[in-house]
Amino acid sequence: MSTLNVEKKRKVLLVEDDLIIQIVHQNYLQELGCEVNLAGNGEAALAAMQNYYDLIFMDIGLPDILGTEVIKEFRKKYTQNKHVPIIVLTGFSSESNKEEFLAAGANDVAIKPIFLDQLENILIKHCTADNT
């Protein structure tokens, strides 16, 4: 049985430029009880990050700004939100890539494609009562 409380609406920012992945991940996250805001590029993500989120999912291969640069800018600019977990969504699975993402300020890395159970596990890990 899941330890994720779906009664609590979690506010999630999904930064993803691929429309199909946006739709699939948004549907999964909504099924898990999340309120999802979308950003299709780095500029939109930085603008959206002015708001509070319980969790941010960040694609790395954005069309305008690399996701790692968006993460660095967010961590530098919005220090009051330093506790907000950022989960990188990427197709790059090498250990050096993971180290680069974590060094940029990400909290975790998930390899695409991401499925419902994986998203639930990420939410449990980063958004349970002990973590938020």
C-alpha cells in the first residue's frame, strides 16, 4: 500500500518541451493528486518558479536554456525556496551526467520514460510528511 497521501494536493511544476510527454506526465501526476503547472521551455520555467511548488520536474534538453542552467538560476535567485526538490527528467543515464545534474542543484535524477509507479515513488520520497 502506498504511503502517498493523495488527499493532500501537491503543487508540481513540470518543465518539459515535448507535448506528448507533457500530457502523459501531467495525467499521471494528476492521478496521484497533484496540481500541475506546465512550462515548455527554460524562460517559462524561470517565470513559473516565482510561485511556490512542492516539487519541480525538470527536463534537461530544453529548446532555449539547458535545464541545468535553469536549476542553477532557480537555486541562486529563489533562495527562500531552496528546500523545493528538483527532479531531473532525462534520457541521459551515465553517472557523469547524474553528477552534473546534482552539482547544478537537482535533488534526484529520473530516466525517461517515467511511468506512474515511478512518479509515485518520487513523490513518496520527496513529498511525504517527513519531507515537506
